[in-house]
Amino acid sequence: MIHRAVEVDPKPARFILYSLALHICIATLFAAAGLLKPRLKEAVPYYVDIISLPTLAQPPAATAPPSATLQPALQTASPAAAKPAQAKPAMTLPDKSAKPAVKGADTSQESRDQEAREFAERMSRIERGSEARHQAAALASLQKKAADKKNATAQGGGDKGVDYGAYIQSRLQDALASTIVYRTKAPETAVHIYIDKNGRMIRYVVEKSSNDKLFNDSVIRTIEKAKADFTPTPTSSGFDKLFVFSPKEVSNK
């Protein structure tokens, strides 16, 4: 008995492998291109308007159901459920053509203006009153000074009992007020003044000089300025006295 070898054709197996590889390549390309992604369909939106319908009036008590079990349920019901829903008023756009009422703003502005005018008038009256008081005080001071000067001049001219030194001191004080200049804190200069019987200054001697040269010079200018107002002495022997000058006053010793 002769056995024949069975021959197997390998072509179908190769075709299957080739087909599988080809399908894998195609699936990979589709996945890379996004062709295999599921596509969602966009649903069409629907809008529903909610309208509050009027509720029916409650039935009278006589027609209530006889069942006793419903009464507790009605009593425990929420009050919000029994209250009918009120419809919201429709929104309306403001009328741009209508002008806002500004009556209150005008009244407030007028009151502020009135208060400002009244305040300005009060301040003006106060300033006028203060200025008048200052002027009156200055006038009284000038009148007093003029009267004192007149009295001192009249008294220094002839009466022997009059203090001629006070008269000279007053003249020096007035002159010092317009010529005083000093640099240190409290300078002081003592000068002995000699006057003849006719009221003419003969000479002066600086008995004590301060350390402030500016003040010393102003004292000399004060004496030179005041000597023009000296009147004759009350005695025929003349007059001499020591006067101490400071920034505040002139005193005699």
C-alpha cells in the first residue's frame, strides 16, 4: 500500500494575515482623522412660559367632605400652598423724554445760597464793628498822646514846680519809638544829658554803653531827634539828668 503525502497550501493563511494588517491600518487612519468619534446631535431648545392661573374660591363649610380624617390634613397644610400666587407686574422701560423733578434740589440750593449770604453779611458786620473799635482806640490813643504832649510842653515852659525831667523823658520815649534798632536780647544804655535854660541841649555823655552797637547808635539818633522839641527849663540854672535807654522804655535816674 502506497501512502501519499498530504500537501497543505499556505496561501490562505497569508491572505488572512494581510487582511488583518490592512484592517488595522485603516482603523488607525480613521481614528486619527476623527471619523470614528461619536457625533452628538444638538437638541432643539423648547421654552415654556409659566402662567399663574387664578385659584378657585374655597367651597363653603357645609359642602366639606364628612370624613373627619381630611380636616387635620387641611389644617396642617402649608400656608404658602393655600395662598394664591400673585403674578409679577410686567417690567416697563423708563420714559427718557420725561424730565426728573428737581424741585427739591432747587430748594436745597436756594437755602444754601441764603445761608451763605447771611453768613457773609454777619462776617461783614463783625469786621466793620472790629475795624470801628480799632479806629476808635487808635484815635483815643492819639488824642491822649497829643494832650499829654501839649500838657508837658505847657508845663515844662514856666512852672518851677513841674518835673522837667518827666517832660524830657517823654520826648525821648517818642523819638526812640521811631529810631530803635537792636540785635541783642536786652540792651541798655545810660546817657547823661545837659540842657541850658533856653531848652538847648549843650552836650550828652554816654555813662554806660551796651554791647549792642546798633542799639547804641539808635540811642544817639533818638537824642538828636528829640532835642528839637526841648522847651526852656523852669529854672535859670539849666537842667542835667541821667537817662537809661532800653528797647521797652526810657527811664531817668
